[in-house]
Amino acid sequence: MLRLLLLLLGPVVVLAVPARAQPGYRDCAQCPELVPISAGSYMMGAAPGEEEREGVPPEHRGRSQPQRRVTIAYGFSLGKYEVTQAEFGAFVRATGHWTGSSCWTFRADGTYAEVQGLDWRNPGFPQTARDPVVCVNSDDVQAYVGWLKRTTGKNYRLPSEAEWEYAARAGSTSARYWGDSREGVCLYGNVADLTVASRYNFQRKSEYFFPCSDSHVHTAPVGQFRPNAFDLHDMLGNVWEMTGDCWSQDLSGTPLDGRYREAVHAGDCSKRVARGGSWASVLWYARAATRVTGTVGVRSSSHGFRVARGN
């Protein structure tokens, strides 16, 4: 059962970051709320010893290393929340975009499989209009971003993984933006907890699940948990968030200026980097440095996204 679960997932110095969150804004009524992020520099990736301390299995270690100093010399904006059902629905109604008729998800017996008849409207579990949209793939996301560009005339896009981690850390240097401790995690994020273990009859081992309840088996409406210092919610947990980077096995060769990793940087562009962990991810994934791969074209009930906008 653990193997099936894993299929779903797969000293630091910070300079020139804002001392506190900046006010959010929207470019249109149906647009996601954005938060301005100031320029700055940070160490990207997992600190030495972090993966061992967090119990990351040996075969999963090294993806978030070596640490790299990244300097983002420009301001940008990032979604305060993950893109919601309601926000994505406005796009679908305006464009008629079709998102397919199947999605990878957990079935009632706890097995993970592609299920026909599921889509972003019905991912296999109840959602509200404020839940993050799931069961969307890279093409769906790029179509949504393109619609935002046309609607607003602004430079909407996916964040790079360097921008994403910079924003997620929000000046912190610990494994999670609330600290290294696993205590109180259910106050900060919708993570793999006892509600998930009970619903799918998974073994409640402490190395797999947080020993608390966040009151949500699947996705949670955005903004239900405590934000980080930039006033960004759900940066860890709820859904894996797609970035614009092509996949790489580690951080070697990562652009040091915040740009996307592309094929020219030895990236595999048939896959994209996802960040942040989800409601179904085993606990060692709920860290700012964690990075996993998602195949282009695949839709999953644990994957969504948040948008960025160039200023």
C-alpha cells in the first residue's frame, strides 16, 4: 500500500526579503488574488542532514541538493492561494476548454489508479468552489494562464521552482516555514494525517503520517490554515503545485537568477517539477525544499497550481 501511495507523490542566509507581507490585489473580479514578492537572495534546496533527519528514504534523497544560492533581482507576484475551482470554472465557461474525462486518484480500497469519468468538476471526492482545482494537466494550466494574459493584458505565468521555493520559505531557513519541528503541522497545512490514514485504511506509521488531524481527508478550501510570513497560504500541503521548470534529478545546473530550468539546462521537458506536497503525500514531502516530477499530460487529484505574474 505504501508503494501505491508513493506513486502519487513521487546554514542558510537570506538577504533582501521583505520584513512583512505586502497587501494583495486582483487584476479582475475572477482573477486569483496576488501578493507582491520583493527581490532577494536565498539558498535553494535542502540543507545538509535535513533529508536524513526527516526520514527521507535513501532512494529519494539528493533531488533537492546540492544547495544553490539563487538571487532573484526582480519583484514578482504570486497567488495568495492555489487556483480554486471557482476561478478555473470562470475560465472554462469563457473558453469552453475541455480537460479530459479521466484522472489519477485513490479508489475506495486505497489503490491509486487512473479512473474514467473523473475530471476537475468531479475528482472523486467532494469539493467546494474555494477548494483548489485538481485533475488538470500542464496543457490545461497553460491554457488558463493564457486566458488570464488575454483578459488582463498582464504577464501571467507559472512560477519557476526557484521563485516558488523563495516565496514558500518567506525568509525562513528551516525545513518548513513554521520550523523544523513536526509539532503543530496540522495548524499550518492540509497534510497526510490521521484522517487520510483512516479513510484509506493505511497503516498509521509515524514515519508516513503526521500524528494529528487537520479535519480534511482530501483537499481543503484555500486559506483555512496559517499563512507564511509573506501571507501565502497552503504553500505546503493541500495540493502539489506545478512549476514551469523541466525536470532534473537534482539541483545541479539550476539557473541562479530565478529563471525556469529548460532543456538547455539539462532538463527533461517531458516532465515538470511540482512543489509543496499534498493532502496525500507522506510526511517527509511536506518541506520547502522537496521537489518531485509530474509527467506532462497526466491529471491527478493531488495536483493543482498557483499562478505568478511578472511585475
